[in-house]
Amino acid sequence: PFAGTMGAGETVRIFTGAALPPGADTIVVQEEMAADATTASLTGDGPPQLGAHIRKPGQDFAKGDLLVKAGTRLGARHIGLLAAGGHGEAMVHQRPRIALLTTGDELVPAGFTPGNGQISDANTPMLSVLAAEAGADVHNFNIITDNVKKLTDSLSAATQADIIVTIGGASVGDHDLVIPALKALGAELDFWKVAMRPGKPLIAGRLGNTRILGLPGNPVSAYVCALLFLKPLLAVLGGDRPGIGRFRAPLAAALPATGNRRDHLRAHRHADGRVEPFVAQDSAQLARLAAAQLLIVREAHAPAAESGEMVDCIALDTFPDVA
């Protein structure tokens, strides 16, 4: 900083961000000045007004101002503001810890060649990314074969997590062992099965202090259930609001009446804002899920809907006019 005091008709050379020298009242940018050791002269138009280019104390924020509200999901901009305010640390929620347990003799890890009667495990990498993007610290267990003892051992080992997410084995077949394994460990089940499509065999409960969420094995069902149940749970545990990008839009084509389950139809959005579901809605078809921009939500026992009718939607992609 300049150690002296300026008088009328005097100037001092400083650099961007320097303290304003005592006696100064205006800044002229260097590009509009010429100077030698004793004299400075204008080469451009000069400052636009008295007080130009001076940043005054408190013009960004003042002592006592609230910089970041509690409950804010911190991003790079918030971190910069906190640092500018002199805060080297902030109290935050811990990332929810997830143990991801995928079951099934038929599964091989993604990238390995499936043998006879085997398929690639799409759910583990897909849901790992979904959970990580939602703020979770994800720990993947190896694929667990259809064996109650191995499943109970893995469940017991996973109770250090905040949430155990099982994938597959949640239905009623001979190899659907998640419910028997949970019961063998004394888990408390809040519910099993939900009237929705895709994703009926959904499990929710607790094993000790650890929350349990059992997802179906069909990949589209697993994704939709994770979107509707796991993602909001992670938001709440992380101190955030459990919003799911909902909006309303007009149909581009008529839809038949629904059955006894709420439908979540993979769909795309036309340039004019109308939405239209894909013809194929099988819960094993990931290509349609990857191509979808949204889910059209239709309640159970809803009557047929005509083209142009407004429907509820859940955004999978970000649209310019959808919050």
C-alpha cells in the first residue's frame, strides 16, 4: 500500500486490487495513461465519473451478512463466496454412505463376456452413478450369488452404511432370497411391493440402524425405483430438499386407460413441447431408457387420455423451461 498521502493534482500508480491511497477519489485505468518518473498524462477519455473503478467496502457483502443459507447444496460458487468471506471451513452434512448389493447367479460384471445363461450386470454401474450424482459415498459389494448364507453375510457386513441397497432377488421366485435373508437377520420391513409400473417388487425397511431399500432386478425397474425412492432419500440424508424435476406437458398422442398400478412411461419431448411415450415399455429395455428425456406419470385407474391433454412428467434430461 502507498505509505503517504496524496494532495490535489497528484496521482499514484497502484495495481488492481490495491488499497486506495489516502486522498485519492478516482481510478484511471493504465491503458488510458502515460507516465514517467515524475509526470502522468491522459491518453484516452479518462475516468467516466468521479469515484470510477473504486470498489467500496461492503459493496459485495458486509460484516454480519448471511453468505450461505443452511440447507444449501454447496457448489463451486458457494465455496468461493465462503472463502472470500474469510471462512476456511463450513459445517456440512456427511455424504450418505450406500452399500450396493447386487444379487443373481446369472450376472457377470460389466466388461466380462457372459457365459451360457448369463447376462452383463448393468444395474451396479448404472445405480452407482445415480447415487454418486445424488451425493452418496457408494461402496459396491461383489455380485452375490443366490445363496441365503452368502446374502446374510453380505448384509451383515454392509450395516456400517447408512443405506443398504439390494438389487434383484426381491420378487417371489425360488431364487428371490432378499426377503428370507432380511427376515433371518431380524430386519423390520416397512413395506414390500408398490402399485407402480415398472418396479412393483420394492422393499423398504431397517436392519438395526441401517435403512434397507430393495430394488427389482429388471434394469428399468431398478432405475425408476432408484429415481423415485433412493434419490429423495439421499437428498434428505444429505440435508437437501427431495425434489424430482416434475412438470406438466401436453400429450402428442392419445393414451389408453391405466390398470391398477401407477405407470411411469419412458417418453421423448417434441420441439413444440408435446410429450409422447415410446411404443415399447418393457422393463428390461435399457435402450429406450437411455433415449428417454422424461417419464410420463399416469395414476392407477386413470381414464384414457386424448392428444393435447396435460399430463404429469418427471424430467430425465434438463429442458430450458423446466426447473
